[in-house]
Amino acid sequence: MAGIIQNLVQFGLTLSLMDREVFVKEVSSFLEQYRNDPAMMESVAQKLYQYLEDMKHRMDMKEIISGALSNQQIPTKADIDTLKEAIEKLTEEIKKNNPDK
């Protein structure tokens, strides 16, 4: 259940970040409920800030990894099988040429 709630929060934050004014308004109204407890307000604000920083880092990492993968040609099963066969042949040749080892 916690995973579902976390995913919903992430989705909501992502959507709200698309409209900065709405995001600021919603966060401000959320923090307003802690007006009588400044320490708790600070704690919640810090946790929210850290959560947003973590989410930004994850998005950056996802973009970096996606970009790296799209720029590289990933070998197919056929390519891997061909390479495996070549290694096996090379190993046999080495064994033939060096019977002592």
C-alpha cells in the first residue's frame, strides 16, 4: 500500500511541476496546516525538498541512461552467438598450438 501511495505522490508532484504556480500554491496550502508548529513545518518542508531533489536525481539518471542506451548498438542474440563460436574456435586453435598447457 505504501508503494501505491508513493507512486501517486510522485505522479502528483510530476504533474504539478509542469505548472509552477499550481505547485507553489498546493505546497504552500499543504504546509499551512503546520502553521502552529514551526518545527514540524520545517521538518515537513525539508523532507519534501529532499524528496524532490531525489526525484530530480532519478529523472536525470534515467535520462542519462536512456541516452547512453539509445546511442549504442546493443548486440543481438545472433551477434552474441557468433562471438561465442569465434571464441570457442580460437580456444581450440590455442589448445592445438600449445598442447603442453
